[in-house]
Amino acid sequence: MKKTIEKLKIKTKMLLGWGIWLLVILLLVSTIKNIGKVVAINKEVQAEKEKVEKMRKENADLAEQIAQTQGDAYIEKQIRDKLGLAKEGESIVVLPDEEILKKLAPQPQNGEDTLPDPNWKKWLKLFI
């Protein structure tokens, strides 16, 4: 009977040892998974912070554009450009489109397309 009790105690200690090791391994795996989740969440937080900073910059740029468009100089420029209005004493000059200007411009002659002879060639022609 003592031997069976001894064997039972040894088996209990062995099972308890294996149980503790199993518990340690489970806790270690769980900790590693949680660390991975924390790292992933930190990356997401950093990415969101960068998005927020980018949006703040865009917002500041847009606020600056709004301030510029509400100024008198901008409004006056738009009136001049889009409506063709002018102040007293000013005259407006309207130029035709580029295509019309090209048609109206004088056409270059055949000889004007090439560059003039360099000086050494001119000297050579003079002496020959």
C-alpha cells in the first residue's frame, strides 16, 4: 500500500510539473500574441497621427486660400480677368488666340531656317 501511495505521489508530482510547464507555455504564447497586437496597434496609431497631421496642413492651406480669395486684391483681379472691366483711364487690350496670331505672323523664308555661316567660313570664302 505504501508503494502505491508513493507511486501515486510521484505521478501526482509529475502531472503537477507537466501542468505547470503547460501553463507556462500557454502564458508565453498568449504574451507573445498580445505583444504582436500592441505593435500592430501602435503602427495603426502612428499612421492615423500622420493622416491627422496631413489633414491639418491641408486645412491650414485651405484657410489661407479662403483668406486670399476674400481679399480686395483677389476680387479686383477676378473682375478684371473674367469680366474684362477696367478702372477709369485704363484701356483694355484683347489679343486673339495663338492660332490666329500664328496665321497673322509673317512666314519665315527658306534661308532663315538655317543658321548663318560661322566667321571662319566667311573668311575662307573671302580668300578663295
